[in-house]
Amino acid sequence: MSNTNPPETATGEPAVAPTPTGERPDVPRRLHGRKRGATRWGGCLPWAAGFGVLLLIFLIWQFPSFKAQAELGSAYAARVGCSCRYVQGRSLDSCQTDFEPGMELVSLSDDPATKTVTGSVPLLASRSARYAGANGCLINPAP
């Protein structure tokens, strides 16, 4: 009795020997050099999905704060824009230079018929202010 393995497999088929380059002829050429089970993402997909879920939870948790800041910023922009446009008589484009840093998302629109300027943050908030003569510009109540 010998402790060595037989040269053939138990099914009677001969063992496949690798070629001189180390490739096995029974494995398709496109799979040479790839580890079994290796994917293009290399195991990063679960980490990326977990990070995405945590980011989504953070955004949902902070949404009321984002909305409140957008509401405040749009009201401030409407008031400053209205004063600039109707009290000082400047163009609406030049009024946007009066904004504080960090208000790049706020845009202004003008309604000359009612002397109203509207400040808005896309998808979050919109507030308007109207010119009230000697009283200056007043922010309209929130709807």
C-alpha cells in the first residue's frame, strides 16, 4: 500500500496539467488570472451600499434644518432684493452682489406690477417681499 495519490482522478479521467505558462487548458482564456469569486468591485459594493444608507439617514435627519435655513435665506434675499430694487432703484442683477457669502443657491425674481421680489431656493423654499412705500419693503407672510 502506497501513501501517494493516484495519477488519475477517482472518476477515471486523466488529470489536466497546466501549460508551461501556468494556464490550464480546461479554463477559458478570458478567466485566466482571475481569482474565483472575484468581481469587478472587489468587495467594495457592500461598503459603498452601507455608506449610501448612512448618508441617506443623515440627510433625512437633517432635512428640517436644511428646510429652515432655506426658508430663512430666501426671506432674507427677498427683503434685501426688494430694498435694493425699489428703495435704491438698482437692477435685480446688481442686487445679488449684496448677498452674504454662502447664499449662492438663492435666486431672485421680480414682479414690477406689484413691486414684489421673490427669493427662492430650488425645491426647498420661496419667500417674497413687497415694497410698501415709506415703510420700505415688508416680507409677505408665509403661505
